[in-house]
Amino acid sequence: MTRYLATRLALFVPTLLIASVAIFSIMRLIPGDVADVVLSGSGESTHDVEQIERVREELGLNDSLVIQYGEWLWSLVNGDFGGKSFDSREGIASIVGRQLPVTLLLTAYALGVALFVAIPLGVLAASTQDRWPDYLARAISIVAQAVPAFVLALAVLLALLILFHWTPPIIYADPWDDLWLHLRIMVVPAMVLGFGLSGLLLRMTRASLLETLGQDYVRTARGKGLSEQIVLFRHALRNAAVPVVTAGALQAGALLSGAVVVEVVFGLPGVGRGIVDAVTSRDYPVIQALALILVFLVLCINLIADTAYAALDPRIFYGD
């Protein structure tokens, strides 16, 4: 187990470096000149070659790609996250510090919603196999997986507006500043985002629990006279949770990508909305920093999931 985790940690940094090279290279393949965008955003309708060259020199765009990548990588190490935004000239570290907590909170809330929906319904479906609660739970999982996040978000907004004349607050508030306002703006996006993930986790919980309930040790526990609740929750559910954790970790990227759409629809000032705004203005440093942060979060979630396997099932052993 220790050797396995050490290997995963050793691969963490190279994987992040490969992702940084890919993100940096893709940004340079986007058509158009950042200097043109910066000058256009300053209100100048026309600009000559000298102005463009001056802006390019100021932004460091005339340096070789190797030098630009090296400077960007070093800025990530020292905490500058790429220096300043090309568009607003605000420090990217400040942008990340403002946007990242919003996305992390939304993702955490959505994961809580998904688990709150999936685990009880999955257990209910497995314990009532081929009866109406099982059919109902499976129908819910199919709907949750079939409806895209942006469609569900727009439908929920429209339904709340028509039925209750309710719209989400425009101004975002952190939970430590105004908890009630924070919950009002976050609860609906979290439910929309978490509902999609709950469909997969529900099906995984049901399938894994049905397989576990057919194992010999479960039949032995029942033969000893243990109640069905003890057999189900103390013996079967713990082992059945291993593939559920795996599926949840593999869906971390989908959850974060769904957060991009949900943040834009509900006007949340998170990383997803920040990426969309930066793409519009071709703000390379901001896009690169925020995209790499999302990759870092996915890698961290996968690593945490790997370390949780042994706690859920001590029978698991990892090879070299």
C-alpha cells in the first residue's frame, strides 16, 4: 500500500507538467493576436503596427515559446499563477483567490447532493429488487444521466420563475460574510449539478450492492441470525462502496466541467465563469492558470480516492 501511494505521488508532478505543456501549447494555437484584443478593449478603433509591437513587447509575446513557458511555469511555482491578466491587468493570484473558493464550494455541495440522493436510493433499489421502488429509483437515475446540466439548469430557472416568481440573487456572498444569501444563490446550482452525478452513483450503488449481497459471507451473516439492517449496512454496504468511490472519482472531471456551465447560467463568479470570460478576451495567462488548477483538482480527487480504497476494503492489495 505504501509503495503504491509513493508511486502515485511520484507520478503526480510529471502528469501535471504534461498537462501544463498541453494547455500552454493549445493556447498558442488559438487564432488571433492578443495585442489586437488588448488595443481594441482600450477603446482604440484603429491601431498601427508600432502599437501592436509595443503591446506585444510589454506582454512578453515576442519572446520564444520556451522562454514564455519557463516564465509561466516559474510564476506558478512562486505563487503568481502567471503574473497579470492581459485584459484587466489584475494579478492572477488575486483572480484565483476570488474564484476558486466559489467553484470548490459548489463542487462540494453538488457532491453532497449526489451522495444524499444516490446512496439511499441505491440501497432502496437493491433491497427491493424488481419491485416498484427499484423501478422508480432506476427511472430517476436514467433521467439524471440523460438530461444535460445546462438544459436542467435553464429548465429549473424557468420553472422557478414561472411558478414562484423566484430568481437567484445577482450578488454573490461568501458563507462567512452572509450565510443566508450564500445559501440562496448556491442551493439551486448545487442541486442541478449534483443531480446529474447522482444518476451514475445510484446505478453503481445498486449494482455493487446486489453483487455483494450474493456473496458467501453475506449468506453466512444471515445464517447466524443477524438482522437484515445489520447485514445490509454493516457488512454489505461497506464493501459495495469501493466501486462507487471509483466511479465518483472518475466523474470528478465531469463534475468540474459541469460547474463551468452551471456557474455561467446562474451567474456565479467561479473558475468556470472566469474561464469563459477569459476565452472571450483571449486572456492566455488567466485561461492557462484556471485550466491547470482544474487539472490539479482532478488529480487530487483521484489520489484521495485511491487512498480511500484500503479504508473501505482492507482486502485490497496494490502491486508495484
